[in-house]
Amino acid sequence: MSAVARARRWLAARVAASVAAQRARAALAGAALVLPLVLPLLMGAPAQAQAQPQALPAAAAARVAACAACHGADGHAPLPGVPHLAGQPRLFLENRLVMIREGLSVVPSMKGLLDGLADEDLIALARHYAALPLRPERPARDAARAARGLAVSQRAACGGCHLADYRGQEQVPRLSGQREDYLVQSLRDFAAGRTGGRDTAMTNALIGLSDADFLDLAHHLATVAASR
Ligand code: HEC
Ligand code: HEC
């Protein structure tokens, strides 16, 4: 099977698994009406498992120091144009790592860095960064720009996928507290179609928005308080 077919099949399986997990959670939420005392116990186990940073497999552990040079040891990128990874949804990170490893998403500065890592290593790296708390240094909030950004976000329904507080979910990334420069660059890349292997739902969400809108959106998103 070609690398592309393998990544597509892997992604499809992940999406199916996350839909199943979402259904299971919905079923649990339904059970909460009947079993209000049992639910916290049921929910406690997976929530805790996700929050605990776990030891990385050897191959991933050997690579993580290289990641830190750009994304920070604590998942906070010190460099312009590099995204924070801390607190991103695990599934989003897994998908990005697979797409980058397979060369479907081209990140020149990461060329070769994921070569030879197995799916299990990428899953472990995703779990590692997802479990790190996001506590970014936020730029000073310019109220007028942020208000314009909020208005654009509401008009374009960004929260429909990224959630109302932009913390992200499943395959959809967190935007709140992300680096402002990275957000601007990312929006420009999506709008210009420079995002090989990325979700086309995003490109469609930006139809009709201007570069000024991107700057206001990025300012609003980078400075809005994250909920966790
Ligand atoms: C030389 C700098 C550099 C190094 C080292 C590096 N990255 Fe990256 N990484 C980037 C840049 C730049 C981007 C943004 C690319 C883009 O969106 O065009 C990125 C994007 C990502 C993304 C996608 C995040 C998002 O929000 O879209 C993930 C996940 C990631 N890197 C993980 C890693 C891991 C894991 C390692 C170590 C194995 C690593 N990176 C090493 C520069 C680096
Ligand atoms: C239909 C659902 C949907 C809507 C609506 C949507 N997004 Fe997204 N967005 C996504 C998905 C899915 C991704 C991940 C794409 C990928 O990695 O291939 C994404 C990725 C992004 C990224 C890249 C972040 C990163 O860390 O790499 C940015 C920035 C972004 N969206 C901003 C926005 C903004 C701003 C809006 C509103 C104008 C918006 N999105 C509306 C689904 C959506």
C-alpha cells in the first residue's frame, strides 16, 4: 500500500474511532440523568488517563529534544511562525503528525524529523503535548481589534467547529492562546490553498474574508482567555 493510501486509511480509522468515542460519551451523558452518582466515577478514569503525561517510547523520547528547539520543552514555541503544541486536542496532533511524516503536509523545517517513527511513536508524542497545560504569554489585548475579530468569528461561525471558547475538539485544533503570528500565517496559508493535506472545511470557512479580517481574528484568538 502506498504511503498516501496508508495515511488516508489510518486517518479514516481515527475519524471513525473518534465518532464512536463521541457516541459513547453521548450515551454516558444520557446515563447521567439516571445515574448522577456513578457518572463522575465513570468519567474520572479516562479524564485522568489523558491528563497524566506518560513515558514516551524510546524512539519518540530520543526525538523530543529536537522538537523542543522550536516548540519548547513545555510545548510553548519561542519562535515566530511556530505553533504552540501544549493543550492541543490529541487527535488533532496525531493527524498533523501523520500528515507531516507522510509528506502530505509539507513543513520544510521539520523535514526528516519524523522519519522512521512508528504510528505508536506519533500517538505517544501527540498524547505528550496534548497533556501539557497551555499557559502562553498573551500579547496585550487591543480592545477595538479584538472586538472586530470576535465579530468576524461570529459571522464566520468559527466556534461551530473550534467551540465557542476556541479550545478545539477531536480533529479540530485549539485556537485560543495560540501565537498570533502563527495564526495570521496559518489563515493566509489556508486562504491561499498553501496547505497540502489539510482539511478543506477550513479553507471553505474563510471564503469572503479579507487579510484585515485575518489580522483581527488572530488578535482576538491569541488574546482571548483559554478555558483550560
Ligand atoms: C526547526 C523547527 C521545528 C522543529 C525542530 C520541529 N517543528 Fe514542528 N513545526 C514547525 C513549524 C514552523 C510548524 C508550522 C508549520 C505550518 O503550519 O506551516 C510546525 C508544526 C508542527 C505541528 C502542527 C501543529 C499545528 O498547530 O498545526 C506539529 C504537531 C509539530 N510541528 C510537531 C513537532 C514534533 C513532534 C517535533 C519533533 C519531532 C517537531 N514538530 C519539530 C517547526 C518545527
Ligand atoms: C467546518 C469546521 C470549521 C470551521 C467552521 C472553521 N474551522 Fe478552522 N479548522 C478546522 C479543522 C478541522 C482544522 C484542522 C485542519 C487540519 O489540520 O487539516 C482547522 C484548523 C484551523 C487553523 C490551524 C490551526 C493550527 O494550529 O494549525 C486555524 C488558524 C483555524 N482553523 C482558524 C479558523 C477560523 C479563524 C475560523 C473562522 C473564520 C475557522 N477556523 C472555522 C475546522 C473548522
